[in-house]
Amino acid sequence: MPTPDSHPSNPLLINAKPEGAESTATDLYFTWSDYYHKIEHLAVKIHQSGWAFNQIVCLAKGGLRIGDILCRLYDQPLAILATASYGGVGNRVRGSLTFGRDLTMTTANLGNRVLLVDDLVDSGVTLQRSLTWLDRHYGFYIDEIKTAVIWYKSCSVFCPDYYVDYLPGNPWIHQPFECYEQTTAAALAQIWQQSAAQ
């Protein structure tokens, strides 16, 4: 039986990119290594801008990993705003945007210079409406707010302050954790058992 400190060599845990999948104009594939490299690149771009912030707000779920790494690198508090707009087959259908009731944070108050992070800006609606949500609920704390994403699609109506890649068109971005949306805990347990038996 596998222990928490070991994991089997299987595509769900190690290789996010399906075997034989290649990036095209309509589909871009990223491995975990690619993904973390992009987050580091984003951190460097923000640093090089010289802008000093004292609060990070990440949009869940896409901005969680980015927010976590940035708060560690910058040693700034992290708040989480839960949002949801995608569902359907393969989580590819954009529906209405839903917000959580409040921010999740461990500080008494929100900082006054906020970096709002997400994984990408697609239509731009999520970031635009998140800024409005923050202003309505926490505007009395906020003096300045800037936005940061990894991928900025040309089809977006919103331009983030910081981004790593500008993408012409509207490609679907296959992130490394996508594989977990296409399986279950029971299926993963079977893979672990099969790997441990080998």
C-alpha cells in the first residue's frame, strides 16, 4: 500500500499532458513544470515593476496556487474569494458568475494595496466583476488594487496590470491539474493500488 510520502509513477500525478497531446492554436498544454515556471515569471514581473502591495487576494479555484506561491515569496497575507463560472462537460461551459459570501482571510482587515490574482483572463468578466465585488464589500479599506494573471487572452475586455503570456485568439488552456477534474478519488485509489502491486 502506498504511503503519503510516496506516489506511484502514473500519468494522473506526474504528467498532466495526455500522451501524444500537442499544443495547437486552439489547445495549449502545460505541465506542472511549465505551470510553476509561469508563476515564478509572474512573480518576477511584479517585483520588477517596483509596486509595493500589502495584501494578495486570489480568485478560487484558478488563482489558488498562484496566490499561495506569491504570498510565500512576498511574505504578504492571502485572502481568498471563491468564484465559479465554468461547468458542464470538461468544465468548458461558461455560465453565470457566482461569488462566495465573503473573503476568507486570517487578518482582521484587508490590506489597502491589493494584488488580485487569477490564472487567466478569458472574457475579462470575472476580473471586472471581482473588482466591483471587492469595491462594494471592502472598498473602505482599499486605496489601490492591481491585477495579475498568467495568461491574458486577446478576446478579453479587461487588460490585467501584470501577465506572463498574451495569447492571440481564444485557445483552451489545459492546466496540469485538469486531469483531476476528469477522474475520481476511487479511480485514483485503484491506480495507486495497481502501482503498489507492481
